[in-house]
Amino acid sequence: MVLAARSGNRAGALLRLARPKQWLKNVLVFAAPAAAGILDERDALAKSAIAFICFCLAASGTYYLNDALDVDADRAHPTKRTRPVATGAVSVAFAEVMGVALLIAPIGLSLVASWRLAVVVASYAALTVAYSTRLKDEAVVDLAAVAAGFVLRTIAGGVAAGVPISQWFLIVAGAGSMFMVTGKRHAELLELGDGAAAHRPSLAHYSISYLTYVRGVASAIAILAYCLWSFERSALSGNEVWFQLSAVPFVLGILRYALLLDQGRGGAPEELVLGDRMLQMIGVMWAVAFALAVRGG
């Protein structure tokens, strides 16, 4: 029984280290095929699902590797000190080996869907390793690197399902990702205070006013690009009402998220989305309008 309990504790620690809550971010791989209206096709759905699994594995590999590299900093952090590697529940060496394995495995799996998907997954793996080892300490570059990870997720869904990706799609994805990432840095700066730079060196270069400025620029670009895209699509498809109406909940969602970020609640975006009922309602409204626009167009 003692052995079973230890095995259960270790399995629980490994699962927590994989951060399954973070897999929510990987639903972005369905964005491009959904926008093209082909998610109801079996082949497109299957290949998109493969892309989702690949990014879940790769993202978990990143967390394993990152926690192994940041073990000392995490032990000094008020909340991250409870992570499995920081507490010693998972050894640094084991986390490193698992991290590398989980970053390599999805590259092979992605070949089942498309060699282009394998290139995107490999690019994501290279980016995350570069971020964990170097880029996270460089101001501004760290924001761009994390945002690029989100953009690669959206590109992955497109290449897996064979969907052309428009420039508007990439602009919205890039600006929206920068908006969310900057909000996370803002929350970290508020939470850690004077000890922020000790945990994340890049935070020494940021101020609340600067991060607020970047959030404002990023959100403005995302809103403008989405509105231009929705009006362009409505004109091309002849389905004016729903494409244009989808911009309303999109803008409301950005503004609601901005309010939550201003309150310093952006440290964990996935928990923010799962914990705010109004944001979820706005998301459902947008999804319905968007679905009607795509199917009607």
C-alpha cells in the first residue's frame, strides 16, 4: 500500500508538472480550420486533433524543461515554490529527460498529419528551448517569444488541415497574443514587487506604465485588424450581418480581459478565462456569431 501511495503521488506530481490546465491554449490550433468552415469534415478535424495533441505534448515538455532550469528561482517564488521540481517531488535530471522527450516525440507524431505541421512543431520546440535558456531574460524579446508561441499554434492548425492563412488572421493572432503576454508580465510585476527581477531578470526593465502602453497598442491592433477582416469577409461572402456582428463580442471580450488585467489578475490567463463567468458568456456570444457567419458565408 505504501508503494502504491508513492506511485500515486509521483504520478500526480508528473501530471501537475505537465500543467494540463495550460492545454487550453492549444485550442488555437482549431482556429484556422474553424474560420474556413471545414472543422465538420472528418479529415480536417482529425488532422487538427493531431496538431492539438502535438502541442499539448510539446507544451508539457517545455514546462518540464523550464521547471528544471528554473528550480532555484521557483523555490524563492511565493507560489511557484510548490511546483513538483521545486519541492523535490520530481528530480531535476528526470524533468530534463522528460522535457526533451516530450519536445521530440510530437515532431514525429505530427508527420502523420503533414510534414508542414512537423516543421511548425519543430519551430515551436526550438523557440521554447531558446526561451527557457536565454530569451526569457531579454526585455521585449521575451514578450515577442511567448507571443510567437501562440501564433505558431494558430499556424499549426492551418497547415495541418491545409487551410490558407490570411494576413489578417496572423495580425489578430500576433497582437492578441502580445496583449495577453504583457498582461501576464504586468501581474507578475505587481505580485512580486521589489523581488520581481530576482525571479525574472527581464522584469527589471519593465514598469507598469510601459506594460500598460504595450497592452494598449496590442489590443488596438487586434481590434482594428479583426474589424477590417470581418467587414472584408462580409463583403466577399455577401453574409454581412453575422461577420460584422461578430466584431461586437470580440471587442467586448478584449475590453473585459483588459479590465481584469488592470486589476492585476493576468498572472495565469487560463485560470482567468476559466474563472470569469462574464468573459465566458462573451466568448460564447462571439463563438455563436462567428459560427453563423462562417456557415452562412
